[in-house]
Amino acid sequence: MSVEMSKPVPRPGILDIAAYVPGKEHAPGVARVYKLSSNETPLGASPKAIEAFKAAAGNLERYPDGQALELREAIASVHGLNPANILCGNGSDELLGLLCHVYLGAGDEGIITEHGFLVYKIQIMGAGATPVMVKEKDHTVDVDAILAAVTDKTKVVFIANPGNPTGTYIPVSEIRRLQAGLPKHVILVLDAAYAEYVRRNDYEAGIEVVSSNANVVMTRTFSKVYGLAALRVGWMYAPAEIIDALNRVRGPFNMNAPAIAAGAAAIRDQSFVQEAVSFNQMWIEKLTSAFEAIGLKVTPSVANFVLIHFPDIDGKRAAEADEFLTSRGYILRAVRGYGFPNSLRMSIGPEEANLGVIEALGEFMGRKA
């Protein structure tokens, strides 16, 4: 005999999910605030992308192209890919969710790593599956630990490469070793949100691995180096069978027209991208050296942020540093939820913000920067 319910109830597991909490944006009472908590680019978007966005505003009464063909062809042209193997979405978050929705269900497992992007766990649980967390080694993805965690229930493995909030990466040789060790039906998801920033000869975002395997997908975003975070533009490169499956369940108009136009213009303006990458590389090195000089530890980063570790000393911990910096208008990201209770992540900001944080942390630590 069924029991009558007094109100709608989510299916089992949904209320066990901890909602994603973005980085804070405000510092009450502070006149000038620098938001360095969300890994946004300090250079903004390409002028060509802004121009394309404005032009698209003249046709807001029309539905967007449901296939996002202009954007897919622009991505394909820049990266030398087949547009048929590209799927665009409302940020890469949507694409990660679609993968879980299509390939995971009750009784399945999805592997994530110790300091991986929190959205992976949320989407796995949202699909009714079980997230399996494996340890990292020196804040870096550990391929052997992942392979040891694979069971007959494993259906998806999520890798952020470079990692967030660590900024570390594993070389393409390790990615290939991981793929070779996985059962052929298990999807390896390479989340390469920060790929454009990496300047290492042994790094590869995932294009070659996807091209030569039927169970690997790569996701990318326009929210970082391209400066289009407000428009939510992401894309996936994947085997045709996976693209076909996701297309069957995604929203018919999952991207808006201004986002499609701005994204296509942004990716074609590679000179602007190189300017942003050069600026970032300069400040990654300067900030790392400056923070280490005042007694802080920094995890070596290849992305557009640094993970700063504070000493286990009363009054000098991350929470106190966060409060101190916020009072001066510098908003960094607390990363306790990522397994770093005594650390802060700082996005590379404009020059005045970077210099300001160096000076403020020097004061906080009682040392000259």
C-alpha cells in the first residue's frame, strides 16, 4: 500500500548534494574591490568578440542556431578539427552534466580526484551514481591511484588537467597510460579549461588522445583566457558516437546567439589570446617569487592562478589572511571545500591588484615584500 506524500520530494540522493558555492565578490565598506576569486582574465574579452556581441543584439527576437555552426566551425578552423566532433554548450559545466546524465545511473561509479573540480561530484550524484574520490600525489593527479580505484561499476573518470585549484598538470604520456589502463567502455573526461595558459613541452590538452580513441572526450571553455565568462560558452571534442548521444538529450537551443557570435570572433583573434597568455606567464612567475620571499609556500602553477599555503601559526592562517585581504579590497578564493583548509587561491589580476596583494600579504606576514 503506497503512502500518500504531503509535498513533492526529490528522488533519493539529491538532497545529499552540497550545492556549489562560487567565490565571493564583495567586500562591504571597501571603496575599491579587486575580485581575484574566480580565475577571470584581467584583460577582458577581445574587442572583436565585443563587437560581434553588440552586432548580435540587433536580432534578439530570433532563435539562435541550435547547432551553433558558426562557433563550431571557428573552433574547428583554429584547432584543425572536424566540426562534426564538436559540441558547444552553456559553459563546459553543461557538457559535463550531459555526460553524467547520458552515461551514468543508479549503481554506477564516477571517479574523481582529491582536489578536482567540485562540479564533477555534483553531476555524478545528480545522475544517481556514486562518486569515488582517489588521492592525489603532491597536489597532482595520480594515474596509478585512479587505475586502482576502477571497478566493474566505473563508467566515467574525470581529470582536470591542469587542475583547479592546484594549477598542476600531468604530461600527455601519463594521460595515454591512464587511457590504456581503463576498460574500453569507461569514458575518460579531460577537462582542459586552462589549456591555453600551459607552456610545457610535455603537455597536450587532449585533442590527439581523443582523435585516436573511442572513449575519451575533452572539454574546454571560453570563460578563462577568452574572457567570455558572462556568456557561458563551452565546447567538447569527442568521438561521433558520444556527440550523437549527447545531442539527443541537450536543449534544442542551449546556446544564445550573442554567445555564439562572440565566441566565434574570440577564438579567431589568437593575437589577443597570446597577449593574455604572455601577461599571465609574467605574473605567475612574479607572484610565486614574491610570496615565497615573504615566507609563504606556493604550489607551482601552469594556469592563471596560484595556490598559496599559509603557516600553521595562530593569526597567520588562511582564514585570517582572507579577512585581512578582504578588508583591503582584495578578494581571493578560500578552498577548504577542495581539501585545502589553510590555503587561498589567487587569480592573476591586473598589475595594480597583483602588486597590492604582494604588499598586503607582506604586511600580514610581518615581512617586506
